[in-house]
Amino acid sequence: MASRESESAPTTPARRTARYLLSAALVFAGVSHLFWAREEFQAQVPDWVPMDKDGVVMASGGVEIMLGAGLAVFTRDRVRMGRIAALFFVAVFPGNIAQWQGHRTAFRLDTDRKRFVRLLFQPVLVLWALWSTGVPRGAKG
């Protein structure tokens, strides 16, 4: 049976740096969910989510902190962590769409054009998570 490391793309200084930068960004975003940017993040919670918006923001902030810590600490499971982070970025994408469709101002996204351009960055986050952790191209599961 192959080791986890041999199943992934080789770790390079660029990938490692990108992984640690993503880790720091996730921890920072998670902490901001819990403290100074809670109202801003509530603008991204779609109205169809059957939970309290503040609760959703706090829960997603906690998840982001754990993902960021996991990306930095669980280096042997970096591919798995990359996949989980990528799935998280996909899972929260409806919030970005809701902010755009609902014309909700938050994070200085005060025009529909700015909100739409923000949508284009979500795939970048997904690719960042996958590339920085060495998820092999064409990998399944």
C-alpha cells in the first residue's frame, strides 16, 4: 500500500508556503467571523438557510479556524485537509451568490459588479487549497 505522501504531488517550497498562507488566512477569517466582522459575514448567509444567521457565521468561523490549523499541523494528512478545505470553499459559495443576488453590502462590496467579481475568486480558493496541499490532478475521493 502506498503512503499518503507518495499519492500526492511533491511538496515544494512554493506549495508549502502557499499552504501556510492559506492556513493563516483561514484562521484570520475564522477569528474575524467570531469577533469584529460578524455582521459583515451575516450578509452572506442565504435567507433559505434555516438557522440563525449569527449562529451560522459563528459555526463557519469555527470551521475555518479548525481548517486553518489542520492545514498547518496535519502535514501527513495535507492532501485530505486540502480536499476538505476545497469542499468547504464550495459549500460556502452559495453565501457569496446570496450576497450578490440580494444586493447586500458587506466588506466594501457595495455594487453588484464588485459582488460579482468576488464570485470569481471562490474557484481560486478551491484551486489554492488543492494545489498547495498536493492533491493529484484527476484524483478521485
